Amino acid sequence: MTVRVRPMSVHDHQVLADLWSLFPGNTMTGADEPEGFRAFLGRNGRFCYTAEEDGQVVGSVMAGTDGRR
């Protein structure tokens, strides 16, 4: 099996939100809603990646700034 890492897209939002919600202790906030997600990617898209294995999203990496810090 091969993991493919690609730039994250706004179209990944729902599948990523579903994945993130599976992790115990992970709290989803307003920033994780579609509008906040799009804004974050708009500022930081070059630092955000989605990992897929056999066509299924299995991970993500997001780094950047929220515009304030």
C-alpha cells in the first residue's frame, strides 16, 4: 500500500472533519467549520497536506497562522 501526500483542498473539508472527529480528546471549533477552513487554507494552503491510501483520506498536516499569531 502506498500513501500519497498531496496539497490540501477546500474540497477535503468534510472528509477531514469526519476523520478529525474520530480522535479522542480532539475538540472541533468554529475554525473547523467550512468557512474557517477555507480562510485558513487561503492564508496557509502551501503548508497544508492531505494523505490518502488507496483513495481514502487517512491523515492531514496543517501549519500556518490564523492571521493574528
